Amino acid sequence: MESLRQAVAVIAHDQDQGLVATVHYAANSWSNTLAWTIPGGKVEVGERLDEAAARELREETGLIVAAEDLRLVHTVQVAVGWDGRGPFLLSVFLATAWRGELTNTEPDKHLDVLWSPADALPLPMFPTSHTALTLYLSGGRGFSTHGWEDERFDPRTLVGG
């Protein structure tokens, strides 16, 4: 039996400026569609979720946080993953302090990495990221699902796309 796959993402929120770090994925990455998201990725076997989130934030944006400074703010249970295989669980953490400057550290995967206004998120955006961000920003529920009705995780279901 295959173990539950885990993914993580980080909402890097500059609360004073009302900005969040966003990543513009290029086509030919794991998606065939250009779309915005928040920094994140897969959890390695044996890796703690908070450590994976800190690693992914650093790898994708250059922002450095200590794992213990991250706070879990949302969980998304996804029916079918990015690769068409089974479900995965996305744990979304919050960072409100970091070291470093926001940088596109993976230009082979991302078109851009930028600070976006929290009240005007860039579109189109992956639905899991959009849901986690909007629920966090509105103080809403810390759990959501994606694809359990009649759809699967499909970049064509982008919010605003």
C-alpha cells in the first residue's frame, strides 16, 4: 500500500505591507499552464512537514525561516495529485518573519517570484493555493478539499483562468 503523499506550502505574509510572496510557475514545469501559486513542494521521505516547508520556501524564494517559527494555518486534502496519481495532503504554513530578499532562485521553473497585494492576488492561480490564501486572509476555516466532487487536480481549473 502506498503511503499518503505529503506536500507543503508557505504563506509568507508581510502583514505591515499587506503583501504575500507569490510564485509564477512556467509551463513545462509540473503544470502545462502558466499560473500563480505560493511557495511549496513535495515532502521528502522521512522529512518533517515544517522542515520541508522551510526548505521549499528557501529553495523557491531565497527567504529563510526556522521550521519552528512556521505556524500551520491550513490543510487541503486533494483527491488526485499533480501527476494524475492518488491523493495527497497539502499542509500550508505561515511565515511572518524571515531573513533574505525575495528572489527567483529557480528561474528554470518559475517565470517570476514577487510580493503581491494580499487583497489583489495574481490570477490565474492554482485552486489549492487560492483557497488556502483566501481562507487564511479572511480568518476562515483551516481545512478544505479539492477534487472530491467530480473534478481532479487539473491546471485547467485555475481560479481566474
